[in-house]
Amino acid sequence: MKHFEYSPKGTCSIKMMFDIDENTDTVQNLEVIGGCNGNLKGIGALLKGMKVEDVISRLDGITCGIKPTSCPDQIAKALSAYEAQH
């Protein structure tokens, strides 16, 4: 299990922490500090067991209101950064 942390940009959330199973390349846990607590807990529950590449393809580019990004988009950015390191 690999633990990965990311500092999102342009959102209300301030930190994202992932546990990723390196053998299956799946998200096993997501915890987000800040942001819309209930929504982000729900997103974390939905992502559990999903392949990293599938999460990126589903969440990349989602915006929040007039902001050019969102917490889901930043999750995709975080996982893209994780992939770039591995």
C-alpha cells in the first residue's frame, strides 16, 4: 500500500491523502481536509477499489461554479501526479 499526499490548488480543500494499492493500481482510501465534507466522503467511498486511470478519466476537467477547477478535478490532478512518480 502506497500513501500519497497532495495539496490541491484553486479549491476549498487544502489537503488530499490517498492510499493506493500498488499491486492493483486502485484507490483504497481517500481523505480530504477542507472542502464539502459530506460530498468528499461520498466521492471517497465511490472511488474505493477503482483503478487510478479510471478515476482520472472520470473526474478530470470537472469545474465548480465559476472556478476553472473543483475538488474532483484536483483528485484527478493528484492521481496524475502520483502516476508521474511511478
